[in-house]
Amino acid sequence: MEAFVDGVDPAFRPAFEMKSISSVRDVAYLAREAQPWITLATDKRYQIVPALLAALPM
């Protein structure tokens, strides 16, 4: 990963753009792009600690 980040074109970071964010319970799903290098990148992030989630009314 470091080799990719260190060797990236200087125009890459400004082109990196969040396209959508959605969430289901404690997980967020992200879609990003950095045209023309990356046409679609997906990721998921845990938003809420499970113990806190259990305390919330469902």
C-alpha cells in the first residue's frame, strides 16, 4: 500500500471523490472514485460500537 501511495500521480488525491454513503444499523457503506485511475472503490466502516448499538431502541 505504501508503494502505491508514495508513487501516486499528484493529481490523484484531488480527483478522489466520495460518490455515495449509506448505512445499515452500525455499518456505513461508501463508494468512491478517482477518475481516470479508479472507476469504483467500495469500503465499509463500523460507525457505532456494538455495545452502544445494543442499548439503542430498535
